Amino acid sequence: MSDIRKVAIVTGASQGIGAALVRALLERNYRVVATSRSIQPSDHPDVVTVAGDIGDPLTGKRVVEAALARFGRVDTLVNNAGVFVASPFTQYTAEQYAQVTATNLTGFFFITQAATEVMEKQGGGHIVNITTSLVNHANSSVPSVLASLTKGGLDSATKSLAIEYAGRGIRVNAVAPGVIKTPMHPVDTHEALAALHPVGRMGEISDVVDAILYLENAGFVTGEILHVDGGQSAGH
């Protein structure tokens, strides 16, 4: 039995799903490199934090270098950082377009490229992308073409990378959540948001964390888009 402790990188790790995932991984004896714009230094011996804008191509490289410098390896990358802006299509601004594409696409691309290079040298690894069920279940009450444009790109990239690296020990999967109960959703919106899901409730942060951990342990699963959306992607 190997005594090598796995090392995970989590983006968007300062709050919500990312912060909860960091805690869950630590409970499972992982060492973690956590990054976000506003993340604070950690005194936990198994955590390294890297503050930075994931939309900057240099940030991903810095994060992977920090993982190697501190822990010597990268086993898992969770691309959790994301920006969601709901707006009628013609009212999106150039600034919103730049912000969403930088975080959701540029950020994904460069950190995944750096992490994959390390995983390939190690002989294996796992990448999980966080997308959205809106990619497969557009909703006229939530106009959000920038989410579909960018997260839809991640869905396709997940499958493409899964096939490209299947023979090299690197698995690539995605979790596509519905609306999750995080601080970004005020309590007075919860009833309306719950109604968007066939099961009649919003998702909990733990629902998404559990899905990521399932994929992390599912060695025969790659190229999967796992919907954690209360039935949204199936219909309404």
C-alpha cells in the first residue's frame, strides 16, 4: 500500500464550495494548494495558499509551482473558480464578457495546462471542472448566455481532454450543479430558486463536494459530466 499522500489544487477556494472542498480533502489526508483572489495565508501544515486572479495566465503557473515546491507533486486539480452573470444577451457589456471569459476559460486553460504537464510526468492524475446545468437545460427565466458559452466550453473540453489523456493515466471529469445555497444567493431569493429544480429545493454545498469526492474515487470514470441539479438537466 502506497504511503504517498495525494496533493490537490482547488481554485476559488476562499469561500463556498471551494472552501468546503478544501476542508473535506484535508479530512481525507490530502495536502491542498488553495487559491483565489482574496485567499488569506494558512497556518495549517498541509495547506498552501496562493492569492491571485486565476484569469491571469501566470497565476495558474504560480499555483502549480507552489504545489511542487511545498509538496512535490500534483494529483488532483479542481477548477472550481467561476463567474456567473445573468443578463439579457444584448445587455451584456464588454467588461462583463472579459471578466467571465477570463475566469471561466482563461483561468481553466492555463492552470490545467500546467497541472496536466506535471500529472503526465507522474504517470497519472485527476482533473475536475465545475460547470453548470444551464449548459444542457437553458431557462428563459435565467438568461445567461455567457455561462453557456464558457461553461459549455468546459463541458466539451472535459470530454476532449479525457480522451486525449485516457491512455496516460489522467482522468478528466466535470460536475454540473444547479443552483447551490451559497452566500451569493440572498435568503429572500431561496424560494424562487428552489422552484427552478424538479425536486423543489436548492442544492447544498455538501451535494457538490460529495459529487467531486465520488469522481475523485471513481477510477473507471472519465469524460463524465455529473449533474448535481435536482433533476434540472432531465427536464421540468
